[in-house]
Amino acid sequence: MKTKVSILFYAKKAKAAANGLVPIYTRITINGKRIELSTNRFIEISKWSTEAGKMKGTSEEARSINNHLDLLKSQIRDAEMELIHKKIAVTSETIKSKLLGVDERARMLIPIFQDHNNKIKELVGKEYAPGTLERYTTSLKHTIEFMQWKYNISDIDITKIDHAFISDYEFWLRSVRNCANNTAVKYIKNFNKIIKICLANDWLDKNPFANYKSKVKEVERVYLTEDEIQSIIEKDFKTERLSLVRDIFLFSCFTGLAYIDVKNLTKSHISYGIDGEKWIFTHRQKTESASKIPILPVTQMIIDKYENHPQCLNENKLLPILSNQKMNAYLKEIAGVCEIEKELTFHIARHTFATTVTLTNGVPIESVSKMLGHKNLKTTQHYAKVLDRKVSDDMKILKDKLIIIPKNQKEQVS
């Protein structure tokens, strides 16, 4: 983007001295943003030409002041050209620093990145989830490792970051780190947020992401079929821990709640809905969006089963849930016992709710989206796969209703 710098000299009446003289100021406007600096010259207001932006007349005083203003104007233009020559962004901040003789210090990437992460850390539990902090911490670590690998440096001046830097970073993520497409794209997206902070603060005059393009590939999400759900329900587990994990997993299958949202549930989250039946009223920790879910019979059975569990009573929890790591480890064991040839994780329960439990049984996608706590329908569509059975049932309804018959078939009927 071409930088537009305009210079205006004016007499500042608001700062008139006791002797009646007013100071002359210079106003420098850079891409619509202004800075004002004193010229250290004073004048009688009657001798100032607002139109010309200089002192009237040809007196010795007028020549002295006007020559000083011309010199200042040249210094501003020289400062602008020097910044351009050094490939430093021409902003109100850099021009002012140059004119006032303030030492120019390069803005380095890592302190800016770390400051961003520190702010997220302070807001965990308020505006951000712990996972967000973990993601940006890992992203910062990857950025440092990449710079050491590519340039043998531990930090870089943000003005040196260009399209090649981003392309090489993505290549490093895919090759050296062996990241899958979507993982690499997400790390680059995290890095882009830091660049946006720099742009917003006018520390950069050019966006290195301007010509960068990446695309998240749609992932085929795993879910359980009705038969697989039934096999887990009917299986008689010999250990209490597997029975517990099975029950909480099924609770998620029939509510669509993610692990952290199930963990945060208390009895106060259950109330009566618009239909007079029991509902779960909660907010998703990830997005803070409301999630309202009617309680199905199987869900109520699980709630009743653990109502008086010591952990629920002592910690005011609806269910005695284990750590996510342990839950996923035991779910793999459950998959083996139930002969389910899928890598079973807790999040699969959420996908199962969206597909097998709701959409397949005719629940509209808008209702599914609301129960999942999604902010837009597009997010729900990634979870909710319309299954062949649903397509078959829908087409059967259409087949029964359709009265349009091809001409050759009409002749055969007649």
C-alpha cells in the first residue's frame, strides 16, 4: 500500500502565551492518522496566513520563520525517504521517532508473540479455554524451531517477514514436523493472528499474508452406528471402571456434549424446558455459546445411576468423570471388547449424536445445531453426515408422493 504523507503548518490559538504570541505547529497526516509537533516558533496571530501556511510579508522576521518552516518540511520529507529506503513502515510512530531523534528499535517477533500468549493466559477461564493457550504456546515453540532450522536465528524483525518466510514455515511444518494438512494450516493461522496484531498497530505497512492461500481439507469424521451403540449398551463389563466410562460415553452420545462440558455439569444445569420435560441448560466452554438439550430416557437412567456416587456428592458434579486421557485409554479397551473396529475416542460420541442419534432419525439439522451449541449451520454440517439410510427413507417418501410419470410409462399404464 502506498503511504500518503501530507504536511500542514498552522498557528495554534489555543496555546497562546501570556504576551499574546501563538505557537506554530506542524500537523503531519499519514494515511489519515495525524501527529502534531511544535516548531518552537511564535508569531502574532494577525501576521499568520492560514491559506498559505506561513507568515505574511517579506520582513526579516517573516523570512526567518518561513525558512525555518521550509527546513522542517524538508526534514520531514527526508525522514520519510529514509524510512522507505530502510524498508521501515512509514507511520505516525516511525516519523515522529525519526524527527525527535528517538533511537529506532526493531520490533522483534518473539516478544510480540509471547505478549499475545501472556494475555491469553490471564484470560483463561474468562474469554479463552485452556486448549487455546496450549495451542498458541505450541505455535510459538514451532515458530522458534523453524527460524533456527531455516535461518539459524532465535528471533526476527517483523519487517523482515515476507511471503517466502510463510511459505517456508508451512513447508517446515509439513516436512520436518510431519504435520497433516489441517494441522499445518491451523499453525499458520495462529501465526497470522500475530501478524494481524502487527498490522493493527501500524508496525507493518505490508501484509505478508496478502498472496498466501491455504485450504482446510474436510475430514471424514468417525461415528458409531446403531448396532455399535447397542453392542456397547448391552455389554456386561466385569470391571467398574469400564462400566463407568461406558456410561459417560453413552451420556455424551445421547446429549452431544464434549468432554469438558460433561465434566463441568452439575445438578443445577438440569431444569424443566418449554415442554415441561427435563432439559440440560449449559454453555459450551469452547465457544461460550448456549446449549439446550432435552434429556432422553437413556440419559436420565445414567444420571439416576450416579446420583449418589461419592465423587458427585463431594464435588457437586452430575457425573463422576475421569480425566480425558484415561477416558480415551479405556474407550480403546471397550472398543476391543465390543469388537468395534474404530479408534474410539470421547469426541466420537459428539459425532454419533449428530449423525446416528439425531439426523438419521429425522431431527432437523437446525435443531441439531442448536443442541450442539454451534454458532452457525456450517459448523454442524462438518459433524452431521447424512447417512445412506436417511437418504433412502427421504427418497421413499418422495417416491410415494411423486405423481410425475415419463411419457412412455404413461402409454404403458394406459
